[in-house]
Amino acid sequence: MLVADVIAVHTELSSDRTLVRTRAKLAAVEYVKAPAQPLPELDVVTTGGTHGPIETRRPGEPRFVKG
């Protein structure tokens, strides 16, 4: 488990341009349960988001906000 700050968020389209993916860069603040080699930054990629006129929704998807 990780407590982190969001550094950056952007969306991208899948190669077939049918799904939106959200990519968030996180800065680790505190590891509650650390992996073998904790990293200071992580990239999290999830399916879902809005990219121009294309939107992909998934129930329970996380929302990342910079700050």
C-alpha cells in the first residue's frame, strides 16, 4: 500500500483508438506496506478517462487529480 502525491496525469488512446487510458505519475510519500525495492515514483495506467471526444468509463475506476 502506498500514500502518494500525483505529479502528472494525461490520457492516451489505445492503438485501435477505441479505448482511453489514463496514465498518472505518482511520487511516493509513504509506503504502508513496501515492496522489496520501493520506488520514489511510479506510473499507474488504468483503462478509463476522456481524451477529446472519446470517453471510456469503467465502474469503480480511480480518478487522479494533480496536486
